[in-house]
Amino acid sequence: MFLAATIGSAIAQTAAPAAPQTRAQPSATTQTTQPPYGTVLFQSHGEPPTGSTTPEELKEWQATEAPGGPELTDIERAAIVLTAYDLDVRLRPAASQLSARARLTLRNDGATPLTRIALQISSTLRWEGASLLAPDGSTKLELAQHLLDTDADHTGKANEAVLVLPTPLKPGGSIRVDTFYAGAMPVSTGRLERLGASRQQALATDWDGVAASHTAMRGFGNVLWYPVASPQLFLGEGAQLFDAIGQTELREQNASMRFRISVEYSGDPPAAAYFCGRRQPLTAQSDNPDSPIAVGSGIASAEFPTQPLGFRLPSLIVVEKQETLLAPLPLIAAGPQSSSSSSSSSETPRAQEDATVDPNAVGAPLLAVESDDTGALPPLADAAQQVAPLLESWLGQQPLSALTIIDNAGQPFEDGPLLLAQVGSLVASPELPAMAHSLTHAWIQTGQPWMDEGLAQFFALLWVERTQGRDAALLQLNNMLQPVSIAEPNIEKDKPAPAGQPLVAATSEAFFRRKAAAVWFMLRGIAGEDALKKSLRVWRTQPLSHASSVDQARAFETLLEKQSGKDLRWFFDDWVLRDRGLPDLSITDVASRQLPAGPGHNSGWLVSVTVHNDGAATAEVPVVVRSGSFSTTSTLRIAGFQSASARVLVESAPTEVVVNDGSTPEIQNVRHIREIVAAKPTN
């Protein structure tokens, strides 16, 4: 459902290597109809160059303009970090045109002073000017632009501006620049066709662009509709591009982002814009208020106030008509349940203890859908209402926002509770785990990827467990974790451990989604389901915190310890705050002996199971001793590079020991079985 998955699928069909997944980070979007923050036309706060660049004009300058001086290096490109964006964008969908002003704050994170700054936009856009901003005024910068091969843009190329600074930018220093650019923003299949994908395959993946019927742009790694600073990146070189996407999301998550949009229209004005998952209605100003709507024209605009970017890439989607609100949840009113309802076998998780469902009370809608496929809306609402009770039983009665679904024929994309997907494909029963994943973003919006994305995948697994059984969920969990075992660092005893990717600072979806889902699965078993439910209900309704990711993880640990009464520091140390790799367990010894009957008890068998952990991460796993058709389960915690033993008392002769049922990921096997040879009776 995400960028790398979609690009990877297109590449895989052409025998090129598939890439690991990446993701977009959730936001606290709400489905409201509040007016925008003021009326916004395409104001430049200064005079931009006039006109816009046509494709014919692009051909002229692309062949002649190039930066002077020494060749720019990727070290210079990678040294720049954008810490603030102030974007003012005007769209002409009928002509697939975009023009923009971008005021940017840039910081030199490199080790040496920079005399030049490199910024990139899509190759179909042209830089029209740049100035250095200072409190006492602005200074026009010398600018040269040229095409740069890179798969960070759907065309397979970027237009790179090289700005010459009047004074070097010292390491750690920041400057503000004011830039203008304009040009075409059509859908492009250039980079994937270059790798051998068919046009149809490429269009299903790279659907970003500005058009009369479709305006959607996902940002760095898809289309460079706003300026970025990046080295060259290529899909054919392993996970290079996707690693860079995650690193950019992490590096710029605290960047401030302000955005203004103006859309030229004819006929009916567009309804709303989604920017970084946030929604604002577009306010239309007609060129001639007396003209009929069908033949009228004008500008529709909106402003998104300054807000931290978060762990995401800037994305922009314009919807042409109002979303349809679907699947309202019934409200739960306080009061004792009747004896009949409390004993009903058909009771849903909504029927909480000491609560009754008021059939006349209606809560917020689960879905807000923009689609022309009206026939798919009722089954879509039904699918959401099937999944909702699971989330309500865990997280509370009402979501924080609706899940917005925008009908899109291409491969799906999500940004928190915003999902672009083909509506008709979401209503089939096999897609319900995906619905559980997406709906989780309507309930959980913490701003922490390992929580938001990990929990989304966790609840998808819980839906599989509920509908197909625990074994099916564990099978899916371990299939999902295969890339994690490959990506984990190799940690050896008594040697310095590589840093890896702790969940609180992970940039790869293999960690902040896949491994995080396993972490939540383990926490359910270690802390207890009830304690985890209570903790999540409290945590999800707290205001977004500005504390560090480490501090927020420690705060949740404290909350869960209070609810469970258990010490969980060891778990958070090895699985959340540090990347200690995965455990590597093996059964080293099993011994059993019969115990004679004594006062108050019958004879039994005492089974001793010793397990060694060749991995660095501490593991707490179930140890199951089977005695014919009966089994007894104990829990064993094995520290990294250590051994531990469990002693289990069973009533009849033991036949088999099973260590780990698949709920704890390991480097190799996730289930260890040892048959027990019948011991001689004790005289």
C-alpha cells in the first residue's frame, strides 16, 4: 500500500529487484467544514518573474545551461537540511501547470563550509529566480540550472539549481532563500519505463500529476513538486532510494511547514485540498459572480497554517467534490446491561461492561469518501463497520477522525487517516485486514511511527486472528518479518554492537511497521491484553507531545507498567529504545522425572527445559509441555547470550516440549520442538 511496495511491484514484473517498503506518516486530520484561515490568492510577497515555462522552452535551456565551477558532489548535496518551508502554489489543472514560490530555511549539516547550494525540482519545472533573505533585505543569487539523473522524481530526472552564496555557509549555520519556479506537472512514467516496466505498469505506480480530472502529488521519491536537497538516487541500486526517503522523513520531522494553494478552475470549483494529510476546504472566488456555474471560472484557495512536518513527506491532493460521510458509529450510553444482553452469544465488543447501545444515538462517521463509484459505497461502509468493533474494544468508542478514502485507480497511498485507493477493491472480504490497518489511523495519531504504523499492522494481524485463528495470524506475522531478520545487524558477544535501527529512530518500514507490529504482539502477551488496552486508550487521547521519541517511549512504558504491575524496562531497552537484533533460541536440554504422590496431591512429572539464546535481544517466550492430548504452558525469559531454565509440573508422562509459539521473532526458527523420551518411573 505504500511507495516502495508499489514501485517494487512494477519493477518486479520486469525482473528488476524489488525494494523494501516505506510509508507515509499519520497526521491528526479531521473531517470538518470550517472555513480556511483567510482568503488566499497567489500572492508572492514580492514580484515573481512573469510567465511560465512550456515544454518547448524547456528543450532550449536544458541543453545549454549548466553550473560553472567544480562539479557539484553528492557530499555537498547531502549536507543541506531544510528546516522550514513556506510554500505558495498555484495550479492550472486544465493545462497541467504549476507555479510556485518557496521560501526555505536551509542548514548546513556538513563538516565544511558551503559556497554553493543545490536544490532540485522535477525536470518538467524550471527555476525562475532565487534570492538570499536577510533582516535588512534580500540579495539576488546567481543561479544555474541543469538536469540531474535521479529516481527521486517520477521522470527519472530533476532540474537542479546551483545557487552561489555571497559568503560561505558555515557548518551548523542557516540561511533563508526565496525561490520561484514554474512549468508543467504531467503524469510521467519515465523512471519505471527506463527500468523495463510497461507504460501500463508504470502508470499504476507513478500516477502523480496535475490534470483537470486528477491532481495528486506525493513528494520526494515520487515527484519533486517542491524543492529538495538530495544526492542522486536510483531504484536499481538496492534500497538506496527508500533508505533516503526514511532518512529524510526522520531528519526533517521537526521542520515547520506553511502552505497556501490557489487552483484555477472552470465550471464547478474544487471542494477541498489535502496537504500532508490535513484537510482544508477550498474557498472559491468567481471571475464573474453573475455567470452560470457551468461556464464560470475563478480561483479556489486555502491556507494551511504553520505546523511541524512530522515523519512524512509533503503531499498534496485536490478533490473535486465534497466527500460522502459513511458508516456512523452508534453511541454507547452509560447504564447497566440487561441480563439477556450480557449473556447473548452475539454480543459485540462495543457492548462494554456497564454500558448499553442507544439505537437512536449516532456518533461520528467512520468514513469520508470521494468517489464516483456510488455502488461501492454501501459495501465499503459495511466493511468498515465489520472492522470497527475490534478497534472500539481496544481503543475506545470513537475515532479521532474519519478515515478519508479518495478513489484512485493507481496503487494505494496513505498518509495517516487519508487513503488513496480504488474503492471497489476495498470491499472484498480478503481486504478487511487492510481496512483494519487503515482504520487504525483514524483512532491512533501519536506522531510516533513505531506506534502509529506498528499498531496499524498489529490490528490487521488481530483481525486475521479473530477471523482465521491464532495460527493464521502467527503465520502472517512471521512471513511479514522475513525482511526484518535480513536487515537486522549482526551482533556478536563481547564485541561492539552496531547501532542498527531502534524503533524510536527507525527510517525503514521493515522496522517501524513490521518489527513494531511484532513488538505490540509481544507486549500483549507480556503485559497482558487488558493492561495494553487500558494503556492505549489513555495514550491515544493525550495531546501530541513535543518530547523526544525516547522520552515518549519511556512515558508509555511507565503507563503500561502501572496498568500491568510488571517491570517492562528490559523489554523497552532491547526492543524499542535500542536495536539489539533478534533472539536466536535453541533447546539445549530437556530432563523429566516422576514425582511420587504425597499428602494432598497425586503423582506427577517435573520437566526441566533449558534454552540458550545466541542472539543479543532478551526474549520472553512460552514453554509448552505436552502430555498426550493435554498441555501445560509456562513462561521463560532468556537474556541475550545467556541460558535459562523452566521447570514445569505436569500430571501425566510428558511427550513433547515446544519453546516459542511463533509470537516472538527470531533470527532463524520461531518454534523449537523436542520430543521427550519416557523416563523410567521413580521407585
